[in-house]
Amino acid sequence: MTAPLACYLTMNDHAILQEILDQDPRDNAYSRLLRSKLLQAAICPPCRVPDDAVTIGSRVTFCVNAGAARTAYVVRNESRDFPVYTVSVKAILGLGMLGLRAGGTINIETDIGRPQKINVLRLDFQAPAPRLWLANAVTSAFPRRADPRGASSFCNFSS
């Protein structure tokens, strides 16, 4: 039995991933990871996502297979115009990091069948949460759920 992902997604990040899946439902390593994240992640309003969780728009320092540390922005789309220090969630590396917390690790399978271990070393920047009044309106629609670390948050855990 595999352990559940320790993954936190904003409602917007979850919607983006669902849109990606809807546009390309093929069965490959990327889509299997995508489906796993969509099913197992804690879906939270932006103001309730842990402040060390990787979201779209975050700048994160990470390493792959215990290699050299790299820093990149996690972005929604791929583009040849983006600098080399961006990683899209449409790539398996970006998808793998999305939702992980600083210090978190994920083992993924690449499209060529090789395992890859991604370590999130630290979160250097997380995209800011919306204004408090908007966040309060959004979070009031979500039930309170206890966090396994003892804190509480407003999250809807998909099953």
C-alpha cells in the first residue's frame, strides 16, 4: 500500500490541474501523478494553505535525485519565452513539487520509466493570499478540519 501524498493545493491550483487533466486524459506517468494529486491533496483557500507549501507562483529551492540545489519559479504554463529558472506544472517536475511543503520529498516515475526523487529544500516565496475580506468570505464555506500536526485549518480533503 502506498502512503498518501502530503500535498496542499489552493482551490485555484486544484482547478488548474483539473483543467490540465480534462484537456489531455492520456495515461502516462504525468497523468498518473496528476490524478493522484487531485484525489489525495488537501484543497484549501489560499489564506489557509501552509505558508511553506509550494503553490503556483512560488519560488522554491529544490534538488532532484540528491543533485545540486536549484531555485525556480513554479508557473502554470510552459513557454520558450520563460527564463530557465521557471518550472511549469505541465511538466512532471513542476507537478511533483506543487503542493509539497519545505522539507518534503516525493518519488515519481518519469515518462521513460525511471524513478526520480524531488526534495523541496525550502520555499523562498509563496504567491500572496488574497485580501483578508475576500479570504474570510471564501473560508466560511469550508468546514474546519484538524491538521495532523495539531493546527487547524479550513480544508476540504478530497477522497
